[in-house]
Amino acid sequence: MRGAGVPYRLTVLGTGYLGATHAACMAELGFEVLGLDVDPDKIARLQRGESPIWEPGLETLLRKHVGSGRLRFTTSYEEAAAFGDVHFVCVGTPQKQGEFAADVSFLDQVVDSLAPHLDRGCLVVGKSTVPVGTAQRLAARLRELAGDHVELAWNPEFLREGFAVDDTLHPDRIVLGVTSPKAEMILREVYAPLGDVPIVVTDFPTAELVKSAANAFLATKISFINAMAEVCEATQADVKLLSKALSYDERIGGRFLNPGLGFGGGCLPKDIRAFMARADELGADQALSFLREVDAINMRRRARMVDLARDMVGGSFRNRVVGVLGAAFKPNSDDIRDSPALDVAVKIGQEGGAVTVYDPVALDNARKTQPTLGYAQSALDACRDADVVLLLTEWQEFVDLSPHALGEVVAVRNIVDGRNALDAPTWREAGWIYRALGRPQ
Ligand code: UDX
């Protein structure tokens, strides 16, 4: 194994949102990196320096380091095992079909495929979000298949989509779940080029739990303000002003306190459910029963959005045209996994509304999963002849829309701002009926 002045060679196993970003960023930090995925098409694209996802700054880094030769890709575990001193495992842990629990089978597959080829000392580092206890189980499996010269560490990743490159190169903190000083030393060396970042060294279960706890906290904060929005709706109070007033309290802070359609994406929803399922297995279900409410509040926002829109078109979507702005689960991403925007669009379509969706980058992904919805190539086209316009993902392009220009193409100037992103007085002055979640009419 290299080290002590000779840089480690890194592999990244799984090249999805997390892995593709991690591979490119580790190359940017100066390492030789080999990325692996079982999907040959994805590997072919990456090998050409093309990003498999829309993520600001990622393709630039991929091109740069594929070009420099520092970053390569493969589908061969044998090659990865021969190349790497440190193997980062970055595969997905999606929600199981019909259950709350996480499906960790991709992790098992990585360990089972890699371990038999590991014939020299190396460190395997899990980055995926997992149910607590997974690392200990995988460490035993690794030892069984590869022997004592191979060690496991757990190093959760906290990157946000849309800011993935920046978050990876400038993390808030690094958590190292290790069982030996050697593993800690190797990871400290790997992350040394990041500079002065707080490092918290823990055991396996704590490292796993930090990630689950962080996502549970963020989801709770969003659902808290959305619960306040429900109360505001019942009293004609304004949740946006409420949130602003709360945010000046330093103990509370304003981040993740934006009321609206709530959270979606590939992480928060499935991670809080997996956390509850794991707590259940551990007999600690009561500790996390509040997350059930967090989830329920979040899902109620989507239903409330549909209700508001239906209200604005006279009580039924039949023969009504609905323009939907946004398909991605949040701006600056083409990710539509568990997207609140797409969920609302589909529900309205199911109620008979003629829905046309526009999103700056997520249209292809949306069309693949929801082929029955209508799609347009611009915001104005999506809203042509609309009886109501719904802003469901707060892309800057939508915030910058002119209410006058949009007013020219719609049938009726009705808008529901699902993200509390627009300036209500400006829209009302331009003749729109403006409604938003948690705001007075
Ligand atoms: C999240 C965590 O932030 C990240 O640390 C973890 O590694 C993965 O999960 P991400 O899924 O990329 O990251 O999105 P995030 O920016 O957290 O937003 C999640 C959802 O919450 C989005 O749908 C967003 O629209 C919504 N949200 C966020 C709100 O509704 N209100 C807010 O105030 C903030």
C-alpha cells in the first residue's frame, strides 16, 4: 500500500450523484482515481468526460481530469482491486419497494464483487447512507472474503445536489468512522488537501447515525415551518413573515425554514423512512415516531397544493388547462426522484386537468417517468391558455418571469406559488390572482 509521501490511488465504486462527484473532486485534489460502475453506458459517457447528471461544475471537472489522465473509469472489479489503495463505496441505498426500510443490496454486491480480488493491504470506505449497523456487518463480510489485510471505514457524505462539487471540495465537516488508528491516518491524509476542515472521529454506529440524524433534523425543520403554514392558513396569517421573524433568532436560524411544497429528492424522504424502520428493528421506535408526523406534514403540503389549484379553477380540473413550472425536486438539479412538483402535476392530471410541464433541465427525466403529462420547451409555452399557473420548483428563471409577459399567454391570470418564491404585490399589481401556501389570500 502506498502512503508516507507516495499518494494513494483511489477508486470510487458506483458513479451516481455521489460517486461521479466524488471521483471528479478527488481527481481535482490531485489523486489518481478509477471510477467503477456496473452500467457500461454510464461508464462510456464518463470516459468521454460527460456527466451522467446535470450538476453545476461537474462536467468541467470530469473533462479536465479525464483529459489529464488522472481520472479513468471501468466496469471491472478486478481492475479496481488491482489499482486502488483506498476504495470509496458510493452506491445508492434506495427505499425498498412497499416498505420504509433501505435496500442495501447494492452495497452487498460491491463488497462481494470487490473483496475476492483484494490481494494486498487496502482500505474500503463506505460513503453511502445506511441503516445503523450496516458497517459492522460489512466489515465482517469483508474480513471473511478478503482477510485481515483489508479494513473498512465509514465516512458519510453530506453533499447537496446542485452544490455537489462545492460541498465536496469545501465540506462543513468530515466524519470518520474507524476501528483503527491506521484507517484514521489514511483518511486524514486523503482529505488533507481540503485544508482546515473540522474532522470528527467516531466509531461505526455513530458515523452512520450522524448522516441519518442530519437528514432527520433538516426534514424536521422544513416540516416544522410547513406545519406553521397550515396554522397560518387557518388564521389568515402569513408564514413567510413568520419564518422571517423566526430566522433572526440565532438559535433557530433561517436556513431550511422556507415554507412551501416541502421536501423531496433521493435523500430526505427515503432517509427519514429508513431511519424509522431501523429504529423499529432496534426497539427504539418511540424515539423516532415524530418523524412519521414530519413525513405526513410533508405529504399534506402536496395535497394542499392540489386543493388550492382546484379551488382557483372553480372546483374541478375537468376541461381546465394547468401550466406547471418545475419538475425537478429542487432548483439547480435534474433529479426528479420523489419530486413534489411532479407529484402534484401527476395528481392534477389524474383528476382530469390538461397539464403541461416546463423545467429548465429536468424535462427528459420527467418525460421518461411520467410520459402521460404534457411537456413544453419554455415557461410561456407551458402556460399558454392556462386557467391556472403553478410554480412548483423555484428556479431563478421562474422567479425572474415577467407577470406581464406571462399574463399575455394565459387564459386566466391565476397563479399558485408553491415555493413562496415570487413577490406577491408585483404579481397582484399586474392583475394576477396570486395565492401561496401558508399565506393570506
Ligand atoms: C439533502 C441534504 O441537504 C444533504 O446534506 C444530504 O447529503 C442529502 O440530502 P438534497 O437532497 O440535495 O440534500 O436537497 P436539499 O437541498 O437538502 O433539499 C431537500 C428538499 O427540501 C428539496 O425538495 C427542497 O426544495 C426542500 N426544502 C429545502 C424546502 O422545502 N424548504 C427549505 O427551506 C429547504
